[in-house]
Amino acid sequence: MNIIFAGTPEFAAAHLQALVDNGQHQVVAVYTQPDRPAGRGKKLTPSAVKQLACAQQLPVFQPASLKDQQQQDLLDSHKADIMLVVAYGLILPQAVLDIPRLGCINVHGSILPRWRGAAPIQRAIEAGDSETGISIMQMDAGLDTGPVISVARCEIADHETSGSLYQKLADMGAPTLLSALGKIEAGTAVAEQQEDNLSTYARKINKSEARLDWSESAATLARRIRAFNPFPAAYSLIEGSRVKVWTASLADCSESGVAGTIIESSGDGLLVQCGSGRLLITEIQLAGKSRMPVSEILKSRAELFARGKRFGA
């Protein structure tokens, strides 16, 4: 089949690479977000999908929107059988969905209808889900509401971060997509309607959510730290210093205290009181520094994290 591929981040690039390596279909056009400022120098940087497409000498298009007629006519000129959308980041109007002969399909990082929306991977970890997966969906005008063609499931491990789950789903998504494309081409794909009453919404991650509220339970904070690793990275303030918290685990303790207080500071980590329960923080990052084990940071900044000091005060 002739395929238009639309995607932006590394997750999408993994699927584009699988299509190229497979060689059974022809990618006639690649759509991705416009180059964005990145890094300390805010230099315009191409997306992971654009970098891969250019390396493979595939035609790249970067419209700011697909809502105007000129862009829709251009998309139509590719004469694609199907359009594949993976974490593209732009809304596809109905006119675009209707252009390819076989419509548009989407690779979504959850078991739909759970976690429709922009951040299914992070929200699944934050909510404490034990399972997630990949859904291959026929797109309609709604937000991830189309019928599901194929599903692959995986466990969310106790130590899972959004970074590790992201990679796990990318590895699963590629073969699941190729299988679904084979069924679509053969006319044997069966799409099942979603049960809307079971849906949940995975709202976009806001950086303000990354600030830890120590009045919450240790279990809630541990999940949030994992969900926001690597982006936007959970953090807290201590004596005016911003500290990113990268790794933490639940501590076996039933005692209470003032939320945010460091109960113990040792080579094992920082034992911090929460609204209920305690967290053992083992990896942090100070402003302008690299992320490091607490044991290393205490060698030079022990006074900042001394027993009795308080996060978030």
C-alpha cells in the first residue's frame, strides 16, 4: 500500500523505522510537526520523525495545520491508500480523514477506551494501573473514539517509569502495526466499537503538576515521580533550592510527622515524611547539575539535606 505517515517524537519514529525495514509498503509522504526550539540555545531542532525521514530520503511536510484547503489538496495529491498517525500532535479534520482510500489509522499507547487523550502512558502509571498496551484504531472525528482494529497488552511493573514504558510500548507497537496493516490490506481486519462509558481521559501533562505536594500519600507521590520521569521530572524546593526527584520508593513505616520533613539522611537515601507513609528518595538532581545518587550528593551538600530539614516549606 501507499502510506502517508504522520508522527513527531521518538515513539513515532520507531514505527516509521519498522515500516521502512519491513519494505512491504511504500511511504509516499511523511508529515511531522514544524521544527521547534530546543536546548539551552533554543536552536530550531527537527523532530525525531523528520530526522529519520530525511535519513531515508522520504519526502517531508511540516504544515502548522491541516485545516486549510491548500494543505488538504496537497495531502490528497500523494494518492495514498491509507494514512498512519502516531503521536502526530495535530488535529485531523474530517476532510483529511476522508482523503485516503482506506481512511486513517492511529497507534495509541493504551488499551482503549481507557486513557484517551494526549498522555496515556504517564496517566496509566500515575493512576497505578497494572496493565496497559497498544491499540490500533480506525480514526474518526472524536478524540481517540474510533473502532479498535488490534490490541497488544503488557504489564506495568512496580518500578516502571514513563520512559521505560514508552520504550516497551514502542517495541510492541511496531509489530502490532505491521500485523494490522496486513489485515487491512487483505480486507480481513475487524474493527470493534469502543464502550464509551468505560473511557477515561489522559489530559496533557502540565509542568506545574511536577511540583510534589508532600501532604499527599507516599504511594501517590511515588507513582507521580515515576510517571513524570523523564518529563517533566518531579521536583520540590528545599531552602529555596529546586531539587528534581528522579527515583524514590515506599518505605515501610506507619509513624506520622510533618509532611516534607527529612526523617533520615544517609547513604541509603533521604527518608521523607508524606501525608501518609514515607518515601525513600535515592536519586536527585540539583539545579545546574547532573542527576546523581543521594549518597554522592551528601558528600558535598549534607547540610542542605540534614535530618529535620523540610521539603516544600
